[in-house]
Amino acid sequence: MNGNTDILEIKDLKTSFFTDEGEVKAVDGVSFGVAPGRTLGLVGESGCGKTVASLSILRLIPEPPGRIMGGKIFYKGADLLTLGTSEMRKIRGREISMIFQEPMTSLNPVFTIGNQISEAIALHQHPGRAETRRRAIEMLQMVGIPAPEKRMTDYPHQLSGGMRQRVMIAMALSCNPGVLIADEPTTALDVTIQAQILELLKDLQKRVGMAMILITHDLGVVAEMADDVAVMYAGRIVEQGPVAEIFKHPRHPYTAGLLRSLPRLGAGRKRLEAIPGLVPSLMNLPRACRFADRCNLAGAECTLEEPSLRTATADSRHVFRCVRDL
């Protein structure tokens, strides 16, 4: 990633959770960046650290048991980890917004939709009551909710899952943030609604020009939405670069395994390929390659030390963490 153009840049981020059994290294030395108008797909199976990385950016890690152990998070050149609580509160929602996985647990069930969107606008921009209401209706209209004036008086339980997700998007974009973090924004929705929400995000990004971090385990969504992709495994980024390059020439065995597990047209009744084995415990990580136990290309050298990220010869933006050349 180009640090000169990135609006958000994460360097060597480390976040752990401390339990009775020991330290869980959920994010362990992660670095990435995203530029205005571009989308970074953050990919990996459940438990790899995607959501923890995003919550760390907004400093929403619960302490205890969690703690950001190190690294830097630059937004427009300022390190968010050095800001005080009140300064950070001004950043959340106004400069960096987040859409969470399940809107029903993110929306307050006892307040109307209008109240919740208006609160976000009033908190950060302080317009008058009439202007706040006008902006809230405008946001609902922008995300494609019909009869927005009527929906202002509805409660979350009166809306469908797709409508609630649109409300979450409206809230996240109500203050024109520079960065939008979308954490599995379509997981709980059916396929047709998923397509509508993704198309809406793409359209809004073009209109507003924000940077977007799209967290997902669905490589099909990444292919459709993202410009760049970072693949995470056991708290580390194992491959990163332009989407087209990584989909065409994956250089890490884990990325290649994820791509082979995708269903393909014309494959008939052929079984999908699965990646054997289990992710290592984040409390007892191997000293060498974290994927070695599941990799059919692993050799003796893969058990000696952990490989560092290295650059692919075809594209300097494409980096991967493996001693092999696929």
C-alpha cells in the first residue's frame, strides 16, 4: 500500500485478549492501508482477527480483557492510538464509521429509526432540530428506503433485515465519513438482498468518495467489490495486493486453498476442495509458519522460522508470507 495516498494506514498492529488460560494474540503484527475512493477486502475464516482489527481501528476493544499491545493507526497522518478519549469520540462516526454484522443487535429496539439517525447527526454536526430531521430523511432516501418520512417513526422490529441494514448504512454515512468499515454487512441477509446492499455500498462510495474496508469470508464479494485484498490467517496477513492479481496468481497456499474451495460454473457434481486440519490456537501459536500443519507443500524449512512478507516479482504491490513460489 502507498503510505503517501492512504487516508488510513495501520502499521504493525497487535491486539490481545487476556484470559485465565493465557494471552490470545487475536491480531499479531498486521499492516495495511486504504486510499480515498478505494475498497480493501479483509478476508479470512472465522477467528482469524478481521473484526478485532477493525474494532482496534476505532479503539472499541473492551478493556479488560482486551488490549491494543502495539503498532500505529494513522488517519490523515494522525496516530489514533495517541488520542485522548474525547478526541477519539469525535473521530468515531464522523471520520471513521462502521457497519456491524447484525443490525438488530446494533439498533436500539426502544428508539425509532428517526431518533437513532438524528442522534448521530446531532452528536457530530450540531444542526438545528428541523435541519437534523431533514438530513435524517435525506439519508433514508439516499439508501433506498421507500416513504422515508413514515419510516422515521418506525421501530427496528417493524423493518425487514434488509431495511435494517440500510438504516445502519444511513447512520454510518450520515456525517460523510472519510472511511467506512463494513463488517460482514450481508451475512444475515438472503442472496437477493445481499446483492442490493452491495450494489448500494458501491454506488454510495462513488458518490461520496470514501475509502472502504470490507470485512468478509466470501471471496465472491471481494471479487465484486474490492480493489485490493488482504488475506488473514491466525492473526497475521499472509497475502496482500490487488484483487485481480491475487485471484489470478495466488502466491500463498492458504489463499490458493480458499480460491479452490469456491464453487465454479461447469464443475458439475465435482466436490469442493476443503483445506484440511484446524487453525492453530491463538494462545499457543507455532514459532514457524502458522499454516504449515495444513499445507500440502510444507517442508522442513517451514517448521524452522516464520516467513516474513516478501514481494511477488510480477507486481510490487503483491506481497505474501511463504518460502515457496507457487
